Amino acid sequence: MHTNKVEICGVNTSQLPVLSNEKMKELFSRMHAGDESAREEFIQGNLRLVLSVIQRFNNRGEHIDDLFQVGCIGLIKAIDNFDVTQNVRFSTYAVPMIIGEIRRYLRDNNSIRVSRSLRDIAYKALQVRDQLINKNSKEPTVTEIAKELDLPREEVVFALDAIQDPISLFEPIYHDGGDAIFVMDQVSDEKNQDESWLEGIALKEAMKKLNDREKLILTLRFFDGRTQMEVAEEIGISQAQVSRLEKTALNHMRKYI
């Protein structure tokens, strides 16, 4: 697939307009008032976004015109569902929608077959995900999606994994002349949040309340990965004593966490 051609679906890509944030806000106001010409202008002004996204799919053997049309469907869905009251740039919201639409198209035309039952679960999960995003204005967890589907969480995870293609977190998915948007920008990091940071501080403070032997035992057991038998041999006491001291230390720490 060659992405350097000028004409895609009859559109001269070298002449596609670029809309400023102020212009987008104006067009959204006119669209909400029922102005169809504003909607058309907004779509035309964001076709570069679609063009940028489909660059990443240039090794799939798909015709660029097909991907561009599918990407435009994702763009239109993003326009219809975008909430202007949220403090989010339209491109940040639209890129995952466009990617999702293209991925669905590629899955439907994929020569590697996934079982019908898994595909059905995955598609339902994606639909529920979109519904929850529209309802709560945030990305739902897999647990929340599984609850809506009344299915085990593991089954939903397995189904979604079966239809996904591996990609790099550092792969750029959009660039508008400023900072690029990477895959990792669209993924939440549950291990690097204020809550985890505070828990780490609380754990360190609780460890300070222990005596030296208790600190050593917990460090060897839970930070160095030693067994109770190995700890017993290292500090010269029985395994039963290690077990008793470990439980006492953990119970003591719980008072401070």
C-alpha cells in the first residue's frame, strides 16, 4: 500500500484544510444548531487526521482507498459522540475511534480466523465499552465491561486479546505539527498513580515500626523472594519461628496502613 499518492477516494490530500481550535468550536456550535454545511466543513477539515492514522496500517496489504473510507466512518462517529463540554482535544478523542473502526474492518477481513463465539464476545465488549464511555465520559475497566455482559472477566479478556494485533507503545498514531500522540498516550497506567505512590509511602512508614529482626525477615521474604526455610537458615532460627515472627510483623504493620 502506498500512502504517498495525492488522490485518495477522489480527494486531493495535498489540499486538505487544517482547522484551528477556535474554528472547530465555531463549527461545533453551528452543527448543534442544525447547520449541515458546518458538519461537512468539519469533516473536510479533519480528513488529515484520518490520513495520519491510516499510515500505521500500511503493511496490511489493504487498499488505501478502503482504509481511508473506513477511517472516515470512524471520524464521523467521533464527531457524533464528541462532548464539547469535556476538556479534551477533538483529535485525542477521535484517534482511538478511527483506529477502532479500522481494526474492526481488518478483523472482519482477516485470513486468520478467530472462533465465532470469541468474536461475538469481543464485539459485544467493544460495544459496551463505547456505551460506557458515552455514559461516564471515561474509559471503563475490563471488570466493568464484564459486569455489563454478565460474563467472567477472564473470558472477556481472552476474547479481546484474540482479536488484537500486537503494537508498540511508542508507535506514533497522529502528529499535527506539535507533539505527537503515541499509543501509550491512550493507555492508562494503573501502576503509576497517586494512590500507588501513597501506598508505597504508607508501607515504608509501617516498616519503620518493626524491630530489626522483623524488618530483615519481611525484606528477605517479600522483597528478595526467599522461602521461610531459606530465611531460617540465613538468620539461624527455626522455620516455625520465622513463620511466627512474619505473622506478628504483618499484623503489626496493618495497624499503620
